Amino acid sequence: MAGLLFAFMVLPVVALWVTLKVDDLLAGIADPRVVPALKLSLVTTFLSLAIIIILGTPLAWLLAQRDGRLTRLVETVVRLPVVMPPAVAGIALLLAFGREGIVGSWLGRIGWSIPFSTAAVVMAQIFVSAPFYLQAAASAFRAIDRDQLIVATTLGASPARVFFRVGLPLCASSLTAGAAMSWARALGEFGATLMFAGNLSGTTQTLTLAVYTTFQSDMRAAQAISLVLVSVAFTLLLVLIFRARGTTEGHP
Amino acid sequence: MLAVEVEATVGGMDLRVKLPAHPGATVIVGPNGAGKTTLLKCLLGVIPPRRGRIELCGEQLYCSEQRIDVPVGHRQLGYVPQHGALFPHMTVLGNVGFGVRGRKAARDDQAMALLSELGIAHLARRRGRSLSGGEAQRVALCRALAIAPRALLLDEPTAGLDADARPEIRRFLVDRLAKLAIPRVVVSHDLEDARALGGRVVVLESGRVTQVGTVADLQQRPATPFIERFAGTAQPMPRP
């Protein structure tokens, strides 16, 4: 009984690897859609991750310092995308930033159009994956011993110095783990991207969308692209996990 | 000289404390939840009082009437929290040098000199997280002294140490604190701390001062049943 769920979860992963012949794999990888999609996926997910870290870390720090009603409200709002179905997220993004959207119609007047562009891919990824980072960062910051921060302040450290010299290093491994989860979610993004950014090869067709597109004509090619996708994801996750383990060495 | 008169409300607890100016050591004792740590945090400037006045050596750190509230980092108070709260990712040298201004080499030199003075130079390269409770307390005191504080605030310096380390740290503190010409405020659960550190003992119960005096005063004329129990036994107060 205990192993049933484990077996159920492992089997599809195994199937993904063992059911493909090497020739099919090579043929699949040679599909003209693969390279642009891989490039686009890497560029957009790293861009969205960078934006999430740069804007999200101060936000999480702020949320962790405070404990009021507004803080809880903000925390709930930024957690919403986790429970929002990706397709709904896509609609929501269109209503906000689409040509007829609240902000989009204004942007249209100055000649900017976001939907069906690479920017839209990045925005969709940020929207759905930021909560994973924010939550990890906020709870890590909250777990810091208040006294350490107070001492740093009594020693004359500015808020920035307290953050960079004490808060950030103490939470480095949790932040890395949060970033990894967030990045993995962005890489797997499908629904919101399809609705908001479309499926244009080279501009908005990420690896997941390439899998979907190929799947409609050629199952083997779709499987080969899937393998590329999970290989990239597993490799980067492993690197992140090992680096995180390196920095936490010696923690009690 | 440290003169304090503060009113503060924190988490439903109402603190009203008036302590006349006193140049030396003040040991604050009292049951859990009496407001001892809250009082320390008011002095530090971390918790804003509702009203009152805090005066250190003729300078107002806080005064509700004159709207003076010196920021935490400018009060120049040495703070040794419970269990030391060292920065675990930094070396002992890094911890002690954290509050020192100037270039890295100069900071290290000054930190090293202070560590030697306190007889713990051998810990300099250790990480904060690798120290024992007693070692952490000494380093925390050293770190607080590094900013040349105008007053020193210690929160339960002997709490959480094992029975062997406690008298040792107490001796260390008595030894070091006696050399300082600045006001010292020590929060404690332990009558032995109060006895060893000398000076005046302030008893805080439910946010109010119930008695001020020496340990002998407390023993001979206990003002409340708590003080009678507390001063009657030389044993540390049991923690609930």
C-alpha cells in the first residue's frame, strides 16, 4: 500500500524514457521547432525568474517585517495565482493587458501591444510562478531570529545593511529552493501562455507549447521534445539543489 | 546615568515603569510576562512607548513631550539578547567587527583586540553557529562592547546555559561589567545573577515596579508574595 502512490508517480517518468527508440529521439530533436522553442524557453524563464527575484525579494522582506491586516491581504492576493487555473490566468491577463484590457488599451495608444509577443510569455510566467518564490522567501525571512535583526540595528547597521549582511545570507538556501520551484513552474507554463501569448514559433512557442503542437501530428517527436524539456529541468534542479546544499553545510 | 519613565502597551500588557537615575548596574527581575523584555526593547527604541522619557547621561533618547525619539541605530546602546543571537553565518571576528566602522582590516584589528581583552581570542575564526551557549554569550557581549556603548542592556545572560556554564558566565559578566563606567541593565530570572552583579534590583510584576532595592532589602522586607518567594530561595526561578 505504502509504495502504491510512489509507483504510480514513477511509472510515467520511466515510460517517458524507455518507450522511445534512439532513432526516434534523434529524429524528434531534429524537428525544426525544437531549437527555437528551447531557446525561447530558456530566455523567457530566466528573464521571468530574474524579475521575480529582483522585485519579489524586497516585497517578501517587507511582508515578513510586518504583521498587519494589509500585510495578510497582500500575502493572500499574491498567493491567488497558485489556485487560479492557468487558463483563467490567461483570460485575466488578457483583460488587464490585452488590446481591450484595462492597461492594454492605454498602452495601445502609445503603440505598445503586449499580447502574442515574447513579453507576454514572460508576463504569463511571472504571474503564475512568482507566488512560489514569494511564499518561500517570506516564510524564510519570517523564520529569522528577530533578535539578530535588532542587534544588527543597535550596532548601527542601516536597513539595507541589515538586509544584505544578515537577512539575505541567512536565507540564501531557502531563497534558492524557492527560486528553483518558481523557475520549474515557469518552465512548465502552458495554459496562460497559450491564451495570452499564443503559439507562434520563435516568438511565443515555448517548449511546452512545442510539445503540444507536435503531439497533434507526431507523437514520437512530441515525446522527444518532452525528453529535452525534462532533461533541462532535471539538470538545472539538480544543480540548484546541490548548490543549496553546499551553502547550508554546517547548519544545525 | 540612566533615567527611565515609560508607558507602553504591547500585546495586551500594560507597562508603566519609572526608574530614577542610576549610574551603575540595574538588575530587573520578575515573573514571566511581567514586561522585562518589553522594557528593554523600549530602552533600545525597538518598541515605541506610548509616552514617557528616557534619559541617558543627560541626553534624551526619548521624550514624548518634546517629540524626541532617537533611532535605534543612533542610541549607541550595547544589546546582548537572550542566547546571544550571534550572526550564525559569520565568524566570531565578523560578529564582533559588525558594528565597528572603517576599513575591513581596521575593523578586524579592533575586533581582535577586544576579543583578546575578553580572553576569547581563540574563538575568532569560529562560525557563530558552532559556539556553545557560554561561548556565544561572551562573544555577544564582546560584539555589544565593540561600538563603545553608552549603556549596556543584557537580556537573561545566564538563561538556557547548563549548570556548569552558568556560574562561569556569571563570574565573567561580573568581572567585565564591573570594569565599565556605563549604566548596565540586566534582565534576569535568577537571584544569583542579581546578587553577583550587585547594584539595585528592580522587581517588575504585571508591568509595574513593585520594589526597588538591594538583594538584602528584598529578602528582609519583601513587598509582595512574589518577591518573598523569589528572594527567599537562592535557587533560580523555575521557568513554566
